[in-house]
Amino acid sequence: MAKNKQTFYVEEEETVEECLARITAEGFMPVRRMEKPVFEERTINGEVQYVPVRQEISFEAKRK
């Protein structure tokens, strides 16, 4: 039995539109978009700071 739900991540060199096309091509329909910041630890003036470097975008999709 195939999965009814699956999570798809927007890859590093991929646009959101390309990810949505990939989801549709695999027979799924996106139902939820999630965004999560990715931080990097940097030492600035002797202080450890967490700096956002990019946004991780994922889609929860269900089978059509």
C-alpha cells in the first residue's frame, strides 16, 4: 500500500514552483506549506550569536 501523505522539501537549487511541479508529477497535491529558519552559529566580538542564513521550505502533500 502506498503512502497517503508525504513531505517534500524545496532543494537547494530549486524554486518553489519547480518543487510544486515535482509534487504534482509524483501524483500528490500540496495541502500545507511550512517554513523554518536555519541558523548558523557565529562568534562576533567574542560573543556567540545565532544568525539566520536561509529559510527551509517544505510541503506536506496527500495523494490525489
